Amino acid sequence: MSTPKTLFDKVWDAHVIRHVEDGPDVLFIDRHFIHEVTSPVAFLGLEGRGAGVLFSGRTFATADHNTPTLNQHLPVADPLSANQLAALERNAKKYNISHWGLGHQKNGIVHVVGPENGITLPGMTIVCGDSHTSTHGAFGAIAFGIGTSEVEMVLATQCIMQPKPKKMRISVNGTVGKGVLPKDVILYIISQISASGATGYFVEYAGDVFRNMTMEGRMTVCNMSIEMGARGGMVAPDQTTLNYLKGRELAPQGEAWDKLVPYFESLKTDEGAEFDVDLTFDAADIEPQITYGTNPGLGTGVTRQIPLAEAVKDGAASYKKSLQYMGFAENDSMLGKPVDFVFLGSCTNGRIEDFRAFASIVKGRKKADNVTAWLVPGSHIVEAQIKEEGILDILSEAGFQLRQPGCSACLAMNEDKIPAGKYAVSTSNRNFEGRQGPGARTLLASPLVAAAAAVTGKVTDPREFI
Amino acid sequence: MAYDKFTVLRSTAVPMPIENVDTDQIIPARFLKATERKGFGDNLFRDWRYNNDDTPKADFVLNNPTYKGKILVGGKNFGSGSSREHAAWAIYDYGFRCVVSSFFADIFRGNALNIGILPVQVSPEFLEKIFAAIEADPNTELEVNLPKQAITILATGESESFGINGYKKHNLTNGFDDIDYLLSMKGEIEQFAATRPF
């Protein structure tokens, strides 16, 4: 009998073309996503060495990081952003790469449009010059972020060279309580193991909680794998995965699909396969989460107090610097903290379910006067769903406006910047200093916690409204 | 892109004893709008280094003339967050060739190696010794010896070995990159691609 393998081993091993002695594996890449920010220098490099794109059909381009979220029909005002968008379009055209630029009906955040159009499939290797590429692991793919040198590498050779990471399994068993979303599950895990707790590992998420999650939820979880240092995270494909993908425009259709199903179904960790680290959590311990510091590991239950310095894994000096930046103190209660901005969106929480959750709380209520809210769908397809399902009407009645798709205030490359010193409850993935604008203070949370803050103007337990 | 070969580096070092230095601090997103790789060093640690009116913040280490050199010494979990290679470019462009920490984020480590910056991971104890040595004398020199895989505090002679795989070591000491290697096996890659189910 052959040695039991993990899901990760099965997919990784199937893509190794060569193992370099005392070095990395040469890994074949099935799908490569590019965007305007991390690709231009890669194309310049390609030209510098006189190389071409080896398999243009395996690369997909979309514009998202730098795009405005209002008036997308007008020319992009910022000349530097416009220049990057033009470079992406030019490079895509030159090398015959599919390009969903600004205004294209399939345009949106790269990690939203890949899955929703069926480009992402179980068992694939997927890379992109963006650390949240880990999102695609929700489908049982090995997906991770790369640097620009590697973007050039994949364009030129469809391969990258990586040492095989170690393996970690994180199981969450039981049933989550009322008002607890996938975002809370992953924020809880990160708060337990720290922002570097999975560095050097590739994670498999297992257990009842992930098994019972929708694909949108699994994407939220896998998206934030990088926030605990993991290169990526994955969930074994099951019927939920296949139901989501079947019939999506760029997924294999008909007989081609049917032929792949047995392979997809084989992608699970064998009984007895070993992990370097195996962690288990109890779903009952998870309440709606919120972060209070400047890395995603500094989070806690929304009803709790900010921990004392001696109780956290970061060094005391770094921890105190973090709280000072946030304008918070040890032992402060999070409930009731004032909120100036609410951001719903990003590759973490910019999908239809996130808007449904947000709407479930603001329905019949009004946006707090002291809150500026930016609601940014992850793609035009999500935007269309919001309208079709009547969610836009609910949002409008409550005093909210919907913006156009893009990465927006998650990284504040475009005009959507939180002003210095202001507090933003944000459904995105990073609360680093200045991440949402110079001096901005970010509190990461789920769409429900964001909605509760948006209608009360302060940090609020969303369970009060459910 | 070609980079300087790395063999033995002897230099004073800049201490930054802060944990979880993420790539948004190294280079904030609003400076990622270039389509060419140049000038990123000017915005290295932009928001820690400059006030909103672009005047330097006196208490930040890069603005303190006491500390200089080609080696940056950071706290645990250096380079976490975004995959932006611009962070490594900014560090290289500013003039650093080596970053020392007790722990690196994976993507940053890979990006650094790909552009000719050597990430040297030392034990937490040795990191403290380096910080203490620089505090005692900012002119103290470190020697980073890649062929011997050793880092030494020259003033005290204390030394520790560091890990790097043989392939990457060979690349760095010769100025080679992965793309050169992969282009040489193009036929093998094309054969493999033909076997993929999707």
C-alpha cells in the first residue's frame, strides 16, 4: 500500500517537474493571474532578456488595485494610475493575454473574478503577484502570492522554483454560534496562533465548520491564511465545491467536466497522512471578532477587553507601539469604541454573501450620521447580484450608497483613503499602520460587525440585531 | 534583473528592533504606481521616516546619522504581509544588501533572494547580541560570509551560522537568477504542460 498523502502533497507532487538537488522544486503553474501593480516590471524584465510568454492562455489579467470606485466610465484622473492601467492593457494585448480591464463586464478584484468565472479549479496550482492569492485554496487548489521576479518567471516559463513548505492542519469542530461568520473563524484562529504562527507552512482547513461552509465562506478563510504567515491554505473539494463551479463560464463544460469529477473527488487527505503541525479549535469558543492592534493577530471577541501586554505573543515594546498608534490602551473594552468609517468589500469580504449579511442588519435601520460608509462590491457580477436580489434597495433605504468594484480602501492605492487618525471598521484583511491611508486606524471585522457599527456609529455586538 | 554578486559583506548595520515590520511599512501602497523599477529607496519606510509635510522624523533610525551601513537588522517576523517585491526593491535601492532578523516572512525572503538581498536568519539570542553590540558602538561592524554561511560581530568575535539552500547560495554568489535556470529546461516544461488535465 502506498504512503498516505495529504491533499497538499497530492496537488504539489503532481506539479513537480524537477527537484533541484539541495534546492527548490520546479513547480508547474496551471493558472496565473496578473494585475496592473505587480506586473509592469515583470514585462519589462521579459523584454530585457528577450523572452516571450510561454503559454499566454494560462495567464489572466484584470485591473483592480488602482482603479477608482466612482465614475469608472470617465478617464482615470490620477496619471500614475492611468499609466499602470494602460501598461497592463498594452502588455496583455502584445502577448495575447485575456484582459478584463476597467469597464469590462467581468472586471473586478482578481480573487473574486477568478473563482466566479470558473477559472479556478480543484487540483490546480495558481499564482498571482498578490499575497491574497491564497483565496483560491478554497477550491482545493494550491494557490499563493509571488513577487514580481516570479511573475516574470511564470510568464517566461510557466514555472516557479519553491522549496516545499511544511504542512499544518487546522480543524475547527462543532457548530458556530449566532452571528459568527467565516471571517470571525479565521480572525479567531489568527488571534490564537499570531500573525506569524503559520509562517513556513501550507495549511489545510478541516473539520465540521469548514465542511459546512459555503464557497464564499471558504474563500474568506483561505484568503486570510497569509495573515498568519502561511503561504496558503486549502479546503478539500466536495459537493459544495463542485456545485459552485459546475457551469461557470470558463470551467470545463459537459463531458470535459464529467471526466474531471473523479479526479476532483480524489483530492482529499488520506487517512493516516501526517502533518507537521495539527491544531484543533472548538467552534463554540468563537464569538464575533474585532481587531484592536496593527497586525491581524491582535484581535479578540467583540465583547472583550484589549489584552494586557504580558498576555500577547508579540514583544511588549512592539505591542505598546501598536496600541499607541491605535489610540487604545490595555484593558479597554472594545464595545462602544467610536467609529468614523465603515468599509465593506475587498477580496476577503466583497462577495454576494457579504452584502447579504450586511443588508440583514441595516435593513429597516439607518446609517449613523457620524459614519462614512464605503460599500464596494468585489466585481461587476457581484454588483449585478446585489441589484437583482433587491439588496441595493435595502442599502439605499438605510442611507448607504454602492460604489463600483475594485480593491479600494483595503490598500488605499486609489482615492479611497481613510483620513489620518480616523477609525475604520473594515471587512478587509490587514490592519497595518497606514494600510488604509496614512495615519488611518483599522479595526478588522466581519460584514455583520461592520453593519452593526455602521448603524450605531460605534463598535457594537451584531448579535443585538439578530 | 541583474544584481550585485554576494560573497562576503563587512559593514556597519542599522538597527530596527521592531517586530512584525510589514511590507506596507517598508513601502506604502501609494508608492507602487510606477511601471519601472527605480527610485523606490526614496520612499523606503516612508511613513515612519517622514512627517506628512515631508520633513524627516528625527527619531526614526534612518534619519539618525549615527547609524548607517549595508546591513539592516530587524525584529521578528520581518517582511510580513503583502507580496510586493517593491519592498525588497526599496531596501536594495536604499543601499542595503543584507537583512538580519530572527524570523522572516516567506514571500519577503523569496523576493529578497530573487533580487540579490541576502536574508540572514539568526537565533533570537544572537539577534539581541547584535542589537546590544550596535547600541554599545554604532560603528561596530558585522561580517556576513555567504560561502561560509556565518555572521560575525567583529568587535566581539561572536559568530553564528545561518541556513540557505545550495542552489540559492550558488545563484547569489554568481549573480544568477531562477529564470536563467528555467529557460534552460524549456523543452521539459513544454512536455509536462502537455500532460496537464486543464
